[in-house]
Amino acid sequence: MSRLVSVTITGPNEEWLANHTRELVGRQLVACGNITTKVRSIYRWQGSIEDETEAMVVLHTQIDRLAELIRYTNESHPYDTAQIVAVEVAGVDPDYQRWVIEQTAEAINK
């Protein structure tokens, strides 16, 4: 069975991430996404330390969809450098794993 990854992406606000997540689900690049509406991000950008409020989504997909997910996100994201981090899932309920694979498999087999 295919390996799963959890992918986090930050964005400027909840609405942008909700729209982006709908697109990803519609394209069968992810099975689902869980959005956190307020994340405080502190980082260095172009020589300054920034302290901003963003939103974040956690997405679930299979590893075979990751490259396309990253490509599509980079094309659509409003930031110059999007935060996209994928972590391979070490353990998962087998029924949930099958569901994620089913939700993302059709696009692979087209």
C-alpha cells in the first residue's frame, strides 16, 4: 500500500487556504485538509525579523501526489516562497490509509 504524507502549508488567511484546499481536493491531489485559522509566524525575511499572523492547513495525501501538490501550490500561492513541509506518516489507521489512497488514486491512474 502506498505511503502517506502529512503536508503543512501556511497562507495569508483562512479563506485563501480554504479555496486552495478545495482546489487540491478537487484535483485529487489530497484527500482532505484541516485548517487552523490563526498561527503566529516569526521568521527572518529579506534581512528583517517578521512577526505575522497566518493560517495553516494540514493536508493528507499519498507520497506519489506530493510533487504535483508542491508544483501546483507554488504556482498558486501569493507568497514569494511558500511554506510547504511534508512529513511521512509513521503510523496510520489502515481504514483511513485506504480512504486517503482511494481519494487520491484516480488522478494517478489517468
